Amino acid sequence: MPQARPDVVSVVLVNFRGSADTIEAVARLREQNWPAERLEIVVVENGSGDDSLERLRAGAPGVVLVESADNLGFAGGCNLGVARSSGGVIAFLNNDARPDPDWIAAAMREFDRSPRVGAVASRVLDWDGKLVDYIGSAMTWFGQGYKPFTAEPAPTRPDAARDVLFGTGSAMFVRRSAYDELGGFDERFFMFFEDVDFGWRLNLRGWRFAYVPESLAFHKHHASMTSFGAHKEQYLLERNALFTLYKNASDETLAQALPAAMALAVRRGITRAGLDSAEFELTRGGPDDAAETVPRQGLVPLYAIDRFVEELPGLKAARDAVQASRVVSDAAIWRLFGSADEPVLQDPDFLRGYENIAGAFDVTEPPTATRVLVVTGDPIGPLLAGPAIRAWNIAERLSADNDVTLLTMSRLERVPAPFELARVLAGDDRAFARYERWADVIVFQGQAMAVFEPLRTTDKVVVVDIYDPMHLEQLEQGRELGSVNWAKAVEDATDVLNQQLERGDFFLVASERQRHFFLGQLAGLGRVNPSTYEGDPDLRGLVDVVPFGLSPERPAHREQVLKGVRQGIGADDAVVLWGGGLYNWFDPATLIRAVADLATRRPNVRLFFQGTRHPNPDVPEMDIVASSRELAQQLGVLDRNVFFNDAWVAYADRQNYLLEADAGVSTHFAHVETTFSFRTRILDYLWAGLPMVVTAGDHFAELVEREELGVVVPAEDDAVLADALEKVLFDDAFRALARANIERVRSDYTWDRVLEPLVRFVAEPHPARDRGGVVSASAQRARRRRSRSGLRHDAGLVLHYLRHGGPRVVLSKVSRRLRRRR
């Protein structure tokens, strides 16, 4: 395998007797709005048996040309191409496809937004851009993936970005680490559904498959199977659907779905061949000859099932590996199925059999799941502040096993997510009540209980996230309000917290310090009592530590943002990064004076404040921002050694700043807010491997000192802080030691690990013992099942098509359905 190049996109095209199309596709790729030095084109000549190889050498110079003596199918051809590629992201493009100039750039922006995105599905239209090839995926309960909008008129406006079960192999992207983790495409499939199987497996591993309509390609739709016979295409579809279902469905789902799928395949073959299965009944007459002529379509399911039987040993090993590594439930996967109750054929005899099977095996209903509502007061979109980051990751982790909606009381910008997104303005009780009725468990932070009456009166299980001791925060933040308003702000925040502490069933705090503090407050409210203590003497079942986390994926540098780009910051300067915002309880003044002092002997030192304007428009710029600028100006270091970002760095872009910095810093005053704070910016420093300088007194200062991750300094000491900055920036031996220690410690703070207490609680949600006893998980999650197979759910289909295809697609679908019924 070639040497890995993480910042490169490798596009793999598989050629089979289509060299003219392949040469045209390569030419289009060279027109991409993407740096040529970060693009690798790999063409696999897949055993065409003609002059394709010579024509490709002449017509597509500069590509990585890979020859296969035999036709390996689409799956094998793609895997061979990937093996010869070097990019950190792999793109797959049909050789008869034409990519839009922004095809790559749009997909890469989505990878940058979240390290959880393992693959990106492109929007694909026909060659003229008039009809849909792919704008979303769906999966039947019997294992056949399909593109529900194919051949429909293209919507006048691109549909919304969202997560999908799979993308089309004609135009999609995969993060190499995800591809390697899954072992690539399953070559048993040869062609058809290998992309469906790959997407299902990717989702089961906890990766997200994001559909990005801005990543656009156009496809010619060559009928590649025509010369082989329609029965062979149908055979591959039937066989591969069984492969897909058997490998990926859970034991419980497979026990019902597999026999039903086999029975339905037989019914499909009988229907397509025009056979009468009652012909062999003893009560029927007719010839008793040893042979009978049967159309090949009638043999398709028989042969497909028999090949499935033949492949079972290998499939069993693959299934064991898939099921052992899955971290996502069938209930969560089902949400990506779309219209799973889709007969495919509309023949009356087939539909009668479909209804019989669906009713007998109960396969058309989704698995039950706990419904979790996560509420935040912060905006949701590309720009995320701390509370929204925390709420997002809580929702993302819980969505692996539960049905999750993330609701914001502020601005909502639609971004792809593995859960539903919603917005309800504070005080709109009627709108919020609908979500309260839907939920089994409500997880919230901040002011939600104070502004929504349904949350105050709910009988649902309530998880209160009190990682932010807002009353202690107001002791500092409210200073500038005047004595009367200051006292009122602290009193109001205390009342809000007490209301939450009196009602909650389970509480999340960010550190052991906070846990001890809030246990005291709970005790003062009478919540530490024999009921909560019995069977839980350490009270972890009432209050547990869930700190902020960091991504298990390493940050990747995508573009230069500071060094050599920001005026005044050179390529070789030593950059100290202040991650996050500037608030009144921080001490930037001591830091600015220390940098000014250090600059007299280390003139290439640079301090960059990453965020000054909060993404929430309701959060005003604090006085500390203006006073910090003024101080830097007075000391003569503004825009020379000290720089302020005038906006807020997008959450997905912060890694670029972190990876260009040489050290991270956090300075604050010595007060009670510091004692119980949890500085989330420190986690970003851990994520990026940055040695750091922090003020003593909080949770992370203890960690930094104990694990030697940097230097801890006393509050408000300019000289000591200047020396500490010099040490982390210019002492190479110390920097190497700190980085090695950070590498060891960082895994303790990944989101998957820190959220384990919450995941355990939601798996068996129950009211607190002093609030009504324990409710079993089965009772909590029980859902009344309803039959809605076949043609009995048109209203749901209309909603599905309207949401993702628009009115034109709905009208087309309805017209087609009416024609079929007539």
C-alpha cells in the first residue's frame, strides 16, 4: 500500500468496457474546486478483455492505473483500487458519472464538521440533471436496499442534509479509517447491494453516513446487465438481499425476518414467472410428467436461496464479526430504513402473499426504543458553544440505542445528525408539551425547567445536567450589575437550581468536586434520605460524574488559519492559544502582561484569543473583552504579540487553530467559581496534544500538575506566568514529556467513556427512589404495536416523500400508485 497522505482525497473509478466514459470522468475530476496536490485519481481496469488498458494509458495520463486480469465485480474492483490509493478520504465515482465542480469540496466540509462522519453520500441526478438517481436511501424489512426517488423529477431545490443508511456506490466518500475498520466492500456480493451492506455495517459501528446534497454528481445509467439477462440481475438482487439481512440484523430481528424474507422471495419468483403453486395439489388435475418448463424468473429465488446456503459458513463468520463489533441497536438503525414496509411489486397475487407474510411474522413494525428528549438553551448549527457541544454529544451517544430528539430554545440551523432536531422558543408551553408527551426520558440543562410548565409538571423520567453551577457563576458574572441586581441574579440562579434539584431523578455533574458540592445542596433540600440511600449508599444512582468529553478521532488540519495567514503571525512564531470565549471570571489581563514581558526576550511569541463574540445572540459581549483589548493596546502588543479573533470559531474548524498552536492557556482568578468549574477548553488542548499553562485551583489544574501535562501557576502572578509560558513554548525536553503524558491521559476523556453513567441510566430509566419507586425498563419502553403493512400506510409515505422529495415527487408517486391499483 502506498504511503498514507491524510489530507489527500483518493477517487477510485472502476472501468469495465467503458474507457471513453472513464476518460471523460477523469477529465471532469481535474476540473474540481479542490487543490490538485490533494487529489489522487485511481482507475481500476477490471478485466474488460478489450483495448481499455491501452486507451486509458493514452487518454488518462497521470492517474494511478491498476490492472486486474479478471472481472472482480464492483466490490472487488473498488477494494483493489483502495489498496493502491493513499488518501485519508476515499471517493467512489462510477466511470459513467460527471462530478459537479464542488463535488469533493462539499463532501470534505461535512467530514470536517464531525469526526463521527464516516461516509458521505452525494446527491446524484441523471446526466441532464432532470431526474433523480439518488437523494436518499431506504431499506425493506426483507433486506433489499432501494433508492425511493429514482426516476422522479428532480426537486427544484436541493433537499435537506441528513443521515442515511447507505449511499450509492456511483458517488460517495468514505473516511479511510472507517473503510479499513470495516474491511471494505464484501466481495461476495460482486455487484448490487455491496454499498447497502457497507452502509449498514458502517452505521452499526457507530459511524455516521451523512447525505450532503451540495456534493452533486450526474450519472448516465448504463444498463450493464442487459446482455446477461434480466433473470441474472434479479438473482443477484435476491441473493445479496439475503446476504445483507443475515449479516447485519440482530438475532431477535433475524429470527423473524429471515424466514419471512425467504418466503417472500419465493412468492416473488412465482409471481414474476406467472406460475401457479397450487398446480401440485392432489385435488388438482393436470399432467404428471417428470419435467416441466419453468421460466428462469421462477428459478431465481430457488437458486438465490441455495447459493445463500452454500455461502453460509463464510457468512456466519462475517455475521459474528459484525454483531460482536456493533454499538448501535436495531431500533436506531430502523430510523434510517425510511419506508421499510414496501412490497416492491404491486401484482395483486403478490400483494396478497405479502400481506399474509407481514401479518404472520410481524416484520413491518420498528423495534421499540426509549424515547429521549435532550434540551439545550444554546443555538444548534455549525457554530456551537459549550452547552450545545455537550447536548449534541449526549444526543449523539444516546441515539445509538434510543430514539432521540435534540431540542434547542434558541436558533436552529439544520445540519446532518443521527437524531431529530427541533426548536421551541422559551415559554411556548403548547409546542413543548408535544415533545414532553412523546418522551420517556427528558435530559436538560440550563433554564429549561424554569421556562416550560410541562417540564415542571411532567411525570416522565427527568435527567438534570447541572455541570454548570450557574449560581456560583453569577457571583462573578453579576458583579457589574450593581449590588441589588447582583444579589437578585444570584438568588434567581439559586432558585432555578433548587427547583431542578427538587424534581430530578438523576443528576449529571462534571467532576468529583462538583458532585460533593451538589450532594450538599441536595442534602439541604432533603433529597439525601433513606429512600435514595437504600441500595445505593454512595448515591451514584442519584448523582454521577459525566464531564465534558473529546472525540476519539484525532484532529486533522484542513487549512492554514493562523501561521503565515493571520497578519502579524509568522510561519515560525510560537503561538499560545486561548481556546473558547472571554468571560468576566477569567483573568486575561495577567496573561497579556505576561506575554508582553516574555516578548521582550522572545519576540516571536504570539497570543491568540480564539473567540470573543458568542454564537448565541442573546449572550452579550462582556466588559472583559474591551478591557483586554485596551490593555494590549496600552502595552504596545495589540496585533503585534496579542491578537483577538473578532468572531467565534466554528466547532468543526477549531482543530485548525489547535493544530497550529504550540501551547494552550487558561488563566482565572482565585474564587469559588474556579474551585467548582470545569474548563472545557482544556479538553481541546488534550485532544490536540497541546502542552498547557493553567491557573491553580480547579479540577484541571490538579490533573495538569499530577500528570505533568504542562505548568500550573498561581493566580495573578505575571512573572511566574511568563516563565511558565517560556517553558512550555521553548523547552523542547519538557514539551516532549508533556506531549507524551497528554497522549496517555486523553483516552480517559473521550465522549464514549465519560458518558457511560448516563448511557447506563437511560438503558434502565427509573424515577428517583424518593419520587415514586422503580419502573421496569420493559414497562417504560413498551409500545402498543399496530399493524400497518402493505397498502395501509399511504399517509406515512406521503409525509416521507414530501419531506425528502417535495410536492412534485409526492404527486408522481400518488399517480403511479393509482395507476398500479387500477
